[in-house]
Amino acid sequence: MNIPIIKYCPGTLAEGYDTYSRQCLKRMFNGAKVSHVLPYDSPASGGLANIAFLQSQRRVSISGVQEKFSIIQVKSKLRLVGEGEQGTHILKPIPTIGSNPDQMPANEHLTMQIARQVYGIDTADNALIFFENGKPAYLTKRFDVHDGNKKQAVEDFAALANRSPQTHGEHYKYLGNYLDLFNVMKKYLPIYGLESPKLFQLIMFNYLFSNGDAHFKNFSIIETGMGDFRLSPAYDLLNSRLHVNDSDFALEDGLLPAQLSNGNIARRFHTLGEQAGLNTKSIASIFNKMLSNSEKVESLVNASFLNDRSKRNYLQAYQTRLKRLAKV
């Protein structure tokens, strides 16, 4: 497999680039001219590359079906971390299971770009990158690491809710409903009133773009420079329907507790906002933002590195959810 012909920035999806744009280089690599091709073959290719990735894999965690590898940037080069080194980026190659696994890196990259560029959601910096054999991978910059090795405290909502496999069983991160997230956040964020609309918008985004794997560990808070906490940048956003036949929501009880789950999906989102303490104006503003900009979404989908079939399926899923949300 050869390196694909690049016509759009593999970071921002801006037209007219055959590698990373200056804007992408600034966000992802602090301005260094990093290549969009890694100095490795993909892990599944076998040989020395596979050995290197297997050794690196021992130093990172694996979430769900997708392997994650720790990468370090040294000047304008990227490589796998060595023993005792702090990674600056996380690499997700094509997974080995699921439908259309070769589309997963481009799917996550596109969805993250839509979240930031179209809806103004704070996301982890990200880009597509390619192995020497041409296979793509998703690359994200760690938002908890600064100045090389300084780490900020990050806690996911499963940890904040004191949930673990030992206390809540194997499916601990999928229990409950999305109102529970707000109740957890109230306990730990003094600036809850500022952060709750961001969480509400992110949950609505996950519904609109068919992310059926938005569980408790996919939401986090991060320490600020002042020593308090805020909602972390969004991460792990993708259209899961392209790969698995999952439900609308990752959490077992859905959007709301059963006694509040009345009406169509738009009505239920209104109820979620009200129960979370958002005022009517804020709820309406978020609805208006999420129901608009369909042309920008379509433009980014068309510029993405998904294949044509996946682009059609991605847009169809988005348009179906958009119509449902518009029915108040």
C-alpha cells in the first residue's frame, strides 16, 4: 500500500495541502515541521515494526478494542517512547476487530475536527498520520502534558463517581444515565454553572454524530493553572455506527432516568438541560448551534480521509439524527 495522495491537510482538512498546514503544525507540534509519515510500518505488518510496537504497548493502556501507543516528539521527529520517557502524543492505528476497521482513524479524526471547527467544542488536538506502508493512524496530542514532561491532574467521571470493576462490575462505565454526569460534576467543579453547558453540548454532539460509546470514562475534568478543575477537552469522538451496531446512547439507562424520559429525543434533551440547571436561554442557544451549520459538516465530511461509502453513511447518519433533534 502506498502513501495516499494528499490534497487536504491531514490535520485541519483545509484544501490545498500535500502535508500538514502551518496551523496544524502549530497546534500539534508547537510549530515544528513534522512529517505526516511515521518512520515505521504499521504494527500489523509484522517484522521489526511489530516488535517495536509490542514493546511500546507494555507502557500504555488499551481502552475497548483499539490499541494505543505512546509517542514522543523530539524536535521535528516522532518516535515510540523509550523506557522512562514521557510521551507527548498518543497513536491509534487501525484496530484488528469491528466492521470497517480501516476507516476508524479517519472517522475519529473527522468527528473531532467537526466538533471543534463547526461547533466550537474544546477538543484534544489531533491529526491523521500515515505509516511507511501507507496505512493511516489517528494521532492526538496529550492535553495533560506540557513543556515536555509536566503533567496536569486529570480524572475521568468513572473515577470521580468511585466506579471500578471491583465496585460496580464489568460494565461499571456504562451504568446509569447522562444526568448522573452532571450530578458528579456538581460535586467537584465550583464553576459548575460555566462548565455544565459545555457538557450538555458535548452530550448532544455525541447523539447527533452517532457516538454510541460515550461512557463515564470518556468524560474527564482537568486541573487548571490556578489549582482548580474544569471539564477537559473532548476526546474519543467518532461515529461508532460505522463499526458496530450499537444503541443511541452508551449508558444503559439512556439519556435520563426512566421517570423523566418522556417525549421525543428533542424533548428529552430539553428535560436533561432543565434538570442539569441550565436556563432556557442557554438550552435554546445550544440547540440552535447544533441544528445549524449542516453545510460546514458536509464540507468537512467531503474533505475527510474516509472512503466514499463511509462518507455517505456518515452523512446519512448525521442527517437522520439532525431531523430527530429538530422535532420539538
